[in-house]
Amino acid sequence: MAGVKLVVMYPRPKDVDAFEKVYQTEHVPMAVEKLKGKTKFVATKVVGSPMGTPPFYRIAEVHFPSMEALQACAASEGGQQTVGHAMKISSGGPPVIMIAEEESFSF
């Protein structure tokens, strides 16, 4: 079965240093604590693109064992607080939030 994840893509912030501070000291700890049922949290910083300045600065992936676990987390108070905080800290515009199935290939 494919893995299920919540993907959050943050547009480039108006002030990168201010965003990083609040992301690292507030948002990541909140996600770790309040997103119940997750199996993995991946926080990626986009450092470049061959097409110029990337439209997204950070991409967060929160993995879950099933769609039901993801939906339960999203409906929970902790899930709602964490998504609300993501919206609040995204100074470059609202983050893009998607639900995805992942299929991995190892070589």
C-alpha cells in the first residue's frame, strides 16, 4: 500500500530569517507534539531551482500509516492548531496544503 502524507508548501517568506526563527522554535515543535498518529515528519528547505528563484521556500511532509489516521489528525484540535499556525507564519502568502499518496523506490 502506498504511504499517505500531508504536504505543506510555504511560499518564499518576506523575511527569511524571521520565518526560520518562528518555524524552527515554534512550528516544528508544535507539529512534533500535536500531530498525533504521524509516523514521520520531513522538513525540507528549498535551496535553488534551475528555473530561477523557487516559488516555495519550505516543504513539510507529515507521513501517516493510513488515510484514516491522517483524517483523524487533521480533524483533531492539535491538527487544527498546527494548520492554523502554518497559515499564520507564512508571510509570503498562504501555504499550499495537499494530501498525497507516496510510492517509494530504493536503488
